[in-house]
Amino acid sequence: MLKWLFTILLALAVLAAATPWLERLGIGRLPGDLRFSVRGRAYVIPFTSTVLFCLVAWAIGRLI
């Protein structure tokens, strides 16, 4: 359980850092991805995108 929590948190951090690049692909703008601004700076927390990528990684892992 702890291993999966760490994996999801790591994926969340990677997606948050890669959001500007991934937005061109439409990722980061899914329903459930949180966007807010504080003092003129925009922050994105891609919850839905993280779950989607985790499911894709899980499916690939099951196939291999």
C-alpha cells in the first residue's frame, strides 16, 4: 500500500512539473485536474491525469 502511495505521489509531482509541455497534448485540462492562481502565479494539481497515467502504466505492466 505504501509503495503505491509513493508511486502516485511521484507521478503527481512529475505531471505537475511537466504540465506546460503536456497541455499541448490536452493532458492537465481533464475534469478533476485542479487549477488555481495565487498572487498571479498559476498552479496545477493534475489528479485525474495522474490516475489516468497510473491506470495506463498498470495495464502496460500487466501485459508485460
